[in-house]
Amino acid sequence: MSDNVSLPMAAIGDYEMVLPFQAVGIRPVVLNAASRSSFEQILEKLAREHYAVVFIQEDLFVEFQSKVEEINDAYPTSVLPLPGISGSTGAGLASIRGSVEKAVGMDIFVER
């Protein structure tokens, strides 16, 4: 049974990518070239504030992979990559494959 507790979610990235998330109740966190250097602090702050899910732009996911892994290991927050406006680089799918392989012990996405 659910205890009716709702944990917040956030999306971090470029203005054009994160703003639509606000329409469904997800907190948009806009990063521009100047604030990009503060990404690690922002991500850690959201994790400490008990955000359940933090969606991040795929290029940030790739650039700050070690910080993302640290947050995923140290907090109950799930950090998930999303393709940016320019499209996917494949990092999100690779991350999901790795997580599923870690959980089940094999790559269930392998094509035969």
C-alpha cells in the first residue's frame, strides 16, 4: 500500500530542453555556458533534498559521468539521461543497458 508521499523530480539542461518538464510538475533547472561549471553542486544539492528522479541532458551525463555514478550510489536519487535538442548520442541507452546488466547479471538487450 502507498503512503501517499510524493517526492519531487527535476530536469537539468538547456532552457529549451527542461522548460517543457515544468508543465508536468517537474522542476526545471536551466544551465547555460556560465552555470555549467556548477552542475556537480546542483546535482548533489538535489540529491540531498531527496529528489526521487533527476533527468539530465545527455551531454551533461557524459561529461560528468563519475559524479552521476557517485550520486546514484550514495543517494536514493535516480539520475537519468535524456537526449538534448540536437538528438541522442546513445549514452542513455548504454546507461540503461549497464544498469539492467548489473541488476540481472547479463545483457538482456543483446541481439541474436
